[in-house]
Amino acid sequence: MRILAGIFGVIVTLISAMFVVMAIGDLIFGSKTQTSVLLGLLVFFGGTGLAGAFLAKFGFRKKEAGSQLSDFEKEQRILSYASACGGVVTVPNVSLHCHLSLAETQSMLDAMTHTGAAELRVNDDGSFCYLFRGFLRSGPTQPQPGQPVAQPYNPYQLNQAPQAEPPQRPPGMHERQG
């Protein structure tokens, strides 16, 4: 719809420019038309030309990447990244890898904790991270936030065994108090 508005704006601008040039020519070289009428046409078509130019600018303007995403798309980006990180993420890492602002990331992760999709945890060093239990891997070590990890368990892949026991909390993580 925006592209159609842009095309319409270009057409209006071109037609208005044609009438502006014709009115200026009649003013300079003289014509049977009264001067006041020519000045009125000049003002009118000058205004419609400017309005057409603004409409064209609006119609062909590029969308901003982060702000045009729906909450669903932001959520899917975050979940995909959490899956790739083994279920443990931080706000700065999610913001960087999902191309969201820090405020948007914090808001989305907090909403995910309220729905139960994620848990807010405090690391031994006092920093916060979000834990997605559905993406945790069992094994001797858990991935650190932002560290590249192997692909998550895919139930449709034949040569991959499912997790035998429920995932455990990564070492150094504690329940948030309060």
C-alpha cells in the first residue's frame, strides 16, 4: 500500500510541475489569461507538487528493522537464539544477536518470565541471565550465554538420542529472591 502511495505522489508531483512550468511561461511571455489567475494556478499547483513530493517520500521510505517487528516476530527471534545458546541467555547477547534494542529485549524477556517460558536467574558474579528450561542440554557442561553450541535436539532426526533425564540447572545459577 505504501508503494502505491509513493507512485501516486510521484505522478501528482510530475503533473503539478508541468502546470507550474506552464504558468511561469505564461507569466514571462504573456498570454490572454489574467495575471491573477496565473498566480493562483502557480500557488495551487506548487502546493499540490509539494504534497505529492511528501507523499512520494513517505511511500518509498524504508522501514526501520527493529521497530516494525511484531511481538510474535521478536519472540521467535529470542526463542531461536535461546535454543542455539542451550537455553541460557543474557539481555545484551539477545539484543546483539536478535537486532533488538536493550529496552525491547528486556521487555520481551520479562514478558517471557511472566508467562513461564523463561526463568530469571542470578549468576555467582551477581549478573542476571534468563533460563529457558525447554532448551537446556544435559551433560557435563552447560553453554555460557552467547557461546556457540551444537544444534538443539531434533525429534525428527534419526541418529540423535533424546535426553534421558530432565535438564538440571547450570552450575553457578540460583533462584531469584524477591
